[in-house]
Amino acid sequence: MFAERLCLIVDDEPAAHYVLEKYIGQNPGLRLVHKCFNGFEAATYLRENPVDLMFLDIDMPEMTGLELLKQLDNPPKTILTTAYSEFALESYDFGVIDYLLKPIFYPRFEKAINRFFEMYPKSGKASDNRSHISVKVDSHFEDISFDDFLYAQSYGNYVKIFTPQKTWLATITTNELESNLPSDKFIRVHKSYIVSLQKIEGRDRETVTIKGEKIPVGITYRRELGERLR
């Protein structure tokens, strides 16, 4: 069972508050701590109060949901709620968890919540019993099996994830990816690389080999790698 998370609703429609409050109440892992009817109220509340997950409407008067995200230095994890699908692609530039189209039905809400719990466990580490990681690719999510995951490489504001079938360009930082991979299966070997321990075929002082590819091993990572491979 997941630890309880603090939730905030930001929407200018009372009916949306009613639906989301009802759905949050049906999930024992969530606790609604506040409701705001515009972006200014939300910005004020977030400056003084911790929030784990924000349900944010996009189309609000005076300040849109996306404008609120731009204004916040460290926004909480966010699930967007809107009646307008044309904002979907732009919204993923903000690293949102999911995008719910109104009217929102509980099965779709629950799917988004499960994705949030999966991506951001309370401990900050991915659950060891998971078989895959879910990452944003373009405007949708892809489930990448740990068995297929070879290694990952930093690529600007993205990460390339290499599998035998193809290479995925995911909207996630290397640090975020590392924190959401089980530490018994994966290891950081360089500031720009994370590798699957099971896929390492060979190793020398400065590199590891996976599927014939030489991957650099940073000086600060060598000792831990050596200990893990003993």
C-alpha cells in the first residue's frame, strides 16, 4: 500500500472540484488538503504548504494552468485536467504525470494515479517488484521492460533508453530516471550513463561492455561498480 500523498485541486469550475474530490476520497493513498479556484490562489498556497500532487485545470481566467507551472520554481507533480485536447502536446514540456480530458471518469483517473505512484514512490525509489518503468515519449507513455532495458544515456533535457528492439527518447532527466529504477538491477556508471547490471558482458578499468557497446565508467563510480559486480 502506498503512503498517503497530499493533493491540491486547482480549477475554476465547482463541478470539477466535486468530481475530483470524490475520486480522491475513493483512493486511500491520497488526501485532499486544499482547493483553489484560480492560479493566483494556488501560487500563494504552494509558497507556504507542501503538496505532493496537483490536479490542475489548464483553461482558467487570468492565469492558465500552464502559466502557473511556468511561474512556479518547484511545482508539485501535476496531473492536468481540461476539456481541450489541443493542449496535450505542449503540456508534456512541463513534465506532467498525465493529462485527463473532461468529463473525467474514475477508471481513467485511477490509471493516472497508479502511474503517479509508480513513477514517484514515497521512498524515491522504484518498487523492486515492478517489471517495467513508464516514461514519457513524445506525447504519450511507454512501458519499458527491465528485461529489455540495456542502458540509458543523457541527451540534453532528455534521456536515450536503449533496448534490443529500439532506442527511446524519453522526457526525463538522468537523475529522475536513476531514482525510479530499482537499485538492485541498475547502476549509475557515469554522470551521463545508467546501465543494467544483468546486461554487462565485460568490464575494464574505464568502460563496461553491453551488446558490444563500450560505455564509459566515471572515476567516482568505479568503486561501487566493482563492489556490485563481485
